[in-house]
Amino acid sequence: MTFLDTSSNRWSDRILFSPKEVSELTGVPLTGIYELCYSGQLQAFKIGKRWRIHREGLYNYLKHQLDTAIII
């Protein structure tokens, strides 16, 4: 089981996610996800007018955040 697995397996076989799905998955507000996409902090790309976030890009972003977090 990985961090993208859920009890319903809703995201288990997905390669790309919409910002809304990433927001639901992480609990980060949708506006925050869009800010991360626009700034390049979260690897994302556009297909037409719609943002898509690759599974590995999301994993790398979250891993980086955990690795650089200050734990008290």
C-alpha cells in the first residue's frame, strides 16, 4: 500500500490527477494546489486549458516537503 492508495482504491490505478483530485487527496485547498502548479513547485502541465498533475510529480513534491520539514 502506498500513500496514494485508499480503502476504496479510487486513485490506485491513476497516472494523472486534476487539481481538484489532488486537493481531495491531500486536504490542501484547491486554490493552494493551483498556486503550486503556477509557481512550478508542483510538477504539473496543461492539456488544453486544464491542469494535470503526474503521480510521480505529486509524490516527489510531498517527499520533498517531508524531507525538508522541521520536526520538533
